[in-house]
Amino acid sequence: MRLILSERNLVGVLFVLVLITFALAHEDSKKMERVYTGVTSSTPSKYVWVAPLPDNKVQSTVIPEKLPSVSSE
């Protein structure tokens, strides 16, 4: 008579359980990533939308290292 829970069958069952656990964890992590990156479904989100930054068209301002000295004579 064969044992149902032999060592070989137990390893197979544990392997399948680990695969199922990782598959479920991967799906949950994809859902969490969608929430954090702002990809939402058709329902409105409770998170505040932040406008994107403008393109790199920022004018640079030259700041002198030393202010010119004013002599009072």
C-alpha cells in the first residue's frame, strides 16, 4: 500500500503552494504599483493629482560671486 503523504508528494504539494503564493503576491504588487504610479481605473481617485513639471525651459539666472563695491568719497 502506498502512502499518500510520502516525502516526494509532500515536496510536490509544497512546490505548488509556493507557486500559488508567489503568483498571488505578484498580482497584489502590480495593483499596489498602479495605485502609487497614478494609473487609475475609470473611478475617481481619492489621491490628489499633481501637475507635471514644465519642460527644461527654465531660464538660468546669473548670480555674481561678489557684489560690486560702492565707494563713498
